[in-house]
Amino acid sequence: MPVDLTELNAEELSARHEEYLKAYADLLNEGLSLDLTRGKPAPEQLDLSTGLLGALGEDDYRSADGTDCRNYGGPRGLAEIRELFAGFLQVPAEQLVAAGNSSLALMHDSLSYAVLDGVAGGPGPWRGTTDAPVAFLCPVPGYDRHFSLCDRFGIEMIPVPLNDDGPDMAVVEELVAADPRIKGMWCVPKYSNPTGATYSPEVVRRLATMETAAPDFRLFWDNAYAVHHLTDETVEIADVLALCAEAGNPDRPFVFGSTSKITLAGAGVAFFGSSPANVEWLLKRMSYRTIGPDKVNQLRHVRFLRDAEGLAAHMRRHRSIVAPKFEAVREVLEETLGGSGVAEWTRPKGGYFISLDVLDDCAARVVRLAKDAGIALTPAGATHPGGRDPRDRNIRLAPTFPTIEEVRGAVRGVATCVLLAATERLLE
Ligand code: PLP
């Protein structure tokens, strides 16, 4: 276990620095080729869903109400897949749409419809001007693809701090009350990407009830990790749709989710859930885009997952593959960086990521050192709007895809880079 580097005098630090330089030279000599960037399921996780491929026999193409799933139509998606996911996504089945294979695509489409037409009951299109662009609140650290969507649609991003229990609500409330340009906010309410933070009931209540200067404000509620538990604790979040309705803001949340990290990441089912008015708003616009979703895929998901217990059992099998990798990251970080005073990391109870904070102004250096040693890390800054982390300290670790041995090797190497970058910085 290293000593607290921040408490050493210059001489002691120099000695440590020499030691880490040597460790880094050894790391370079190992000629590693490892990757901690990919937040995607490992092949063994995909193998859990191989049964999906044969879940429908040749004659099995009718849904419970007799719909021939092979044909066009049924824009809301099959009733039985919506019923299966209603509880997990906390959206009544009749207010849930099952469409396409990617929730990110549904976020993209919702945003583009809002920009083009405005939202249900809203005053008009979300087209800002150069002087006064539409703005979104972005809890940071956050998911880079949310930020890319804002970039794509010319939406200004206003970072707000993400605490362990969700976004800093005092900051959020003040901003949304004062600025009518703020039309939306990204939220990953459970096991967030990348910190693993889960929003407390109080935070959800405040998001549902807060006064917003924009009458057409929307929460983009990306519940991507609703069932992705890594411990015995089945973490639950408050029901945002119900709380918003109770508060007189029924149209505030757009709920998104998918089976990308439940079944097959490239061939899952995605969901949009909201108020009846918002569902009609979406369906009307989707009708120009498609003559119906892939109901065959939805039907085979129903056959394969069966019911809520079938889904929960399936997620336990994922956990048995994923949790040991998270544990390995934790063990190695603890052993190499615990007590060093130059790194902190999250201990998520679910989801796909661990967030590592290093000394200020060191993240880009760590990522560069790791790259040169053959360890790919998500670019420093990616967890912040515009790719700019003002403190240059946050690094996202994604341990699901590599093998457990690769995870150990990669994190060990990263730790060497963290220690080297820290002594460089402290000696400046
Ligand atoms: N939302 C979050 C928070 C994610 O982390 C990811 C993938 O990493 C996605 C959405 C992508 O979801 P989908 O595969 O349904 O498009």
C-alpha cells in the first residue's frame, strides 16, 4: 500500500517518482494491448441470450392478440413486451412505446422532433438563436453521447454537479427557475454512467416539483441501467412519472430504456414512456418515420425472457459474470492506490462503469501514459460537455468487456500511470 503522496517532502517525493518511473518503464516493456473503454457486454454475456435466436419456432409469429408480427403495423409495439417492462421502467404499459433497438435513437428522435416542432403543449420549436441557444442541464460526470446529441442540435450544455444521491438540486432549482432557455436535463437516475450514482427519492421529488421558467421543460430520464444490479441490493428509484403527474407536471419526463445490456446490445428492444399526451406526440411523429417496429424481435424477447422473474433471473446471470470484474477493479485500486491521496473511485452497486478521479490536471496525462503502455482508456474529458473536464481529473473505467485477467492487468497499469502522473504534478 503506497503512502499518502500529498504528505511527502520534496526529497521523499523524488524518491517515489524514481520508483514509479522504473515501474512505468517495466510496464512499457510488457507490451500490453488492453482496453478499458468499451461499455459493452462481454461475449459470455451475449452467450446468455443465444436462446433468443431460436426463441421463435417457424409457426410462432402471432402475439397474444393474434397480430401477425411479421407484418407492418403496431406502432406502440406488442402489448406483452410493454407489459413485461412496465414495472421495471415504472411506466404503465399503455404509456410505454416499444420501438427500435436503441434508446439512444429514441432520445435522438425525441430531441429532433422537439427542435423541429416543439413538444406537446409547448409554445413552439426548440430552435434557439445564436444569441440565446436552447440549453440543457448536464449532470457531470455524465454520458458522452448525451453531450454529443446536444452538440448535434446546437443545444448549449450547462454542467451541474452530480453527487452520490443525484444532481445538486440547489444548483438545478436555481438555474431552471431563472432561465427559460433551459428546456431539458439529462438524467441517468440509476447506476449512472459513469459514477454509478443513484438518485435519492428526495432528488426525484424535487426534480418533479421544481418550478421551471420554461413551460415546456423536459427531463430526459435515461433509465439505461434499471435492472443492472451488481449486489444483493435491488436498488429502486422513485417513480418520476407518478411524482410529476402528482405535482401537476405530467408531461415533464421522457423515460427511456432498452434491453441492449439485457439481451443483445445490437438487437434488443428500446422503450419510450411518458404521459399520454407525450406518447401521442411521439407516435404521430414516428408515423412519418416507420410503418411499425420489429415485432418479431419483440415477440422473441417475450418468449425468451417470459416474465418479470425470468428477466430478474437473467440479470442475476449477468451479475455473476460482471460483478467479479468490478470486484477485481476495486481490489486492484485499493491495493495500488488506496491511501495514496492522489485517487478516488466510485463503488457502484450496479451499471457498467467505475469513475476514477485523479489529482487535478492529471487525467489527460494518465490517459496518455496508459495509451503509450498499450492500455486504452476513455479520453479524459469525455465525461464532460464539450470533452472538457475543467479540473482534468475524471477517468471512466469500463470493466465489462475484457476478461477478468485483462481487467486486473489494465487497472494495475493504470495505477502505475496515476502514481507517476501524480508525482510529476506534485514535484512541479
Ligand atoms: N444510455 C446510457 C446511460 C448508456 O450508458 C448507454 C450505453 O452505454 C445507452 C444509453 C445506449 O443505449 P441503447 O443501446 O439503448 O441505445
